[in-house]
Amino acid sequence: PIYYNSYTNKIVPPDYKMTEEDKKAEENGELVFTWGSDEVKISEVSDVQWVKDGIQYMLMQIDGKLSENELKDMAADLINGTV
């Protein structure tokens, strides 16, 4: 099977102090936090994952335009060797 995942990623500087709103958004799954950028940035991340012959593969896009079905179709092409 091909698994799809998407989330909103808030990228923040190392010294960023999370607000109460940030903490609530993280707790309820609205945001995923990544530490280490120079400035605060929000990104939309989506990916598809699958396992073939014991190896796990992933196609990921950040702020991309591909739909869930388009990502899954690309993965299917790779799995079937049609690319």
C-alpha cells in the first residue's frame, strides 16, 4: 500500500519561545514544529510512503502543488517501474 501524510510545519529559530497558542496547536496536531531556521516560516508538507523489497521509500513536497492522487500516481509509477 501507498500511505499519504500531510501537515503544516512551523519552522522556527533555535531560540524561539513557543506561545500558548503554539503549544495548543502542537498538542491538537494543527502544527508540527521544526527548529533551526533564521526566521519563522510556515510550510505545507505532504508525502507518500511505501515499502518495496524491504526498503522504505518516500516522496515529499514542501509547499508543492501536487495533489494526494498525483503523489500516489507518481509512487505507483516508481513501484511498477514505469518511470
